[in-house]
Amino acid sequence: MNRSSIVCLFCFLLGIMLLGCVGKNLDFDGDVSTSQMQFTGDADPSIIEKSIRNHLGQIKWCYERELNAFPTLEGKVTTIFTFDRSGLVQEAGIKESTVNNEEMQNCIVKTIVSIKFPSGSKDKIQVIYPFLFKLR
């Protein structure tokens, strides 16, 4: 084989390898942690914290799903939500974010809305809850 045949073969094999990656779900690993929450109302903060931590896997999934398309994605997303006396989330949104990824933020909000918090408080409880997202 001459040099140009070897280069051609190399380019051909490289092309096949690259085509094999198109459309595949590459696994990027990210980590999610939380920061100091704030809230108003008469709820027990440890119960709010536990309810959110029980859904941290879903929040992490929102992040890792977007890492496939944006492998350098990191930052802080601060959520704000209100739940009523029955424990159901009535309002939820993003207070501020350094992530700049609407799909991820919408996924996080949908997860927050799905959480059933403990019932029994006298008033609505408003919570400001930050999530920190980092690559591993």
C-alpha cells in the first residue's frame, strides 16, 4: 500500500466511526447539589428539604439529558414555588439562572410541580430553592 491509500483508508474508517456516533446518546455525567433554601410560612424546613431531596434524581436527569447536547453545561438554577395547605404546588418557576438552557429549566419546574409536599401548614408556603449543576 502506498501512502495515499493508507490516508484514504484512514479517512474512510474515521468517517465510519463518526457516522456511528451520530444520533447516539452519549453519556455525560453531571452532579447536582443544593444550596441554602429560603421559605416563608409555618412549614418545617427539614420536611421541605426531604421532599425535594427525594426528587433530586429527577432534577439530575433534567441536567444530564441536556448534557448530551451541551457537554459544558454548568451553573446555578434558583427555583421559586408555592405550595398550599394540601401540599400541592400551586405556582412554580425560575427565579434566576446562570445555566441559560430553557429545556433544562422547564424540566426542573415540571419536576418541582410534581412534588407532593407535606400537608397541614396554616398558610401557603413560598420556597426559593437553588440547585447547583457541575460536570464530574
